[in-house]
Amino acid sequence: MRPERIPESSTAERQWRVPASVPVVKLFGAAVLVGLGLLFAEGDRVRLVLASAAAVGLAGWAARDLLVPVRLAVDPAGITVVRGFAGRRRLAWDTVEAITVDRRPRLGLSTEILEIDVGDSLHLFGRYDLDAPPGEVAEALRAAHGEAP
């Protein structure tokens, strides 16, 4: 006898992740930094060390994107967010105080940041953390919780 399958709509987990192209661009940028450091060092080790240090930082940032690509997940019990370099934090729905989107114009462009407020901490996610517009993600989170948009 096969176990009964639970409909996906009732227990489905939805995830938002870093786009696959982002860590590739970061790794390419790290390689370019090392190349520029070698090209323009002209025997000066300080320039090479600075370029290499920046490249290592950028490569570490790319490693985080590769190790923990899922930045945000939601299910009927709550929200899971990335914490620290590669950790996760589970937020039960009763701890979530607000889900908002902060929109700000800057240099002629408009930026959106998804904010999840749990009282003792504020979790922020941009477009390149979610691979989706933060406004759409906020609506999906509210719908998963059963709130009106």
C-alpha cells in the first residue's frame, strides 16, 4: 500500500535563491582583480597584495552564494532565512512582526529591499538575493501566512 500523497499547495515550500549568474560574475571579477594586480604591480608587492586581498574577499562572497544559494524559504509553519556566512534561522509565523518592502530612489534608479522584522532582528533581502522582485516575494510571504496584501 502506497502512502497518501499530500497536495503540494497545502504544504509546499517555496524558495528564493541567488541567481546562478551572480557567483559566476563575482568569480570572474576576482580573476580580473588578480590579473590587474599582476599587470599593474610593476614590482610593487603592496599593489599585488591589495588586489589579491580584494579578489579573495570577492571569491569568498561568491563561495557563500555557491554554498548557500537559497536565501529565503517559506512554508505553512514559517520562514527560513540565511544567517551569517552559511547558517540558517527559522522564523515561526508568530514571531514575524512585519513584512515590508523599502523602496528608495538613488542615482536615478529605484531600489527595493525586502524587510522581515522579527522584533529582535531585521532580515534584509535585495533583488539579487531572491532572483525576484522584492515586492512579489513580500506578496507571496503574506499569502503563505494568510494575510491580506
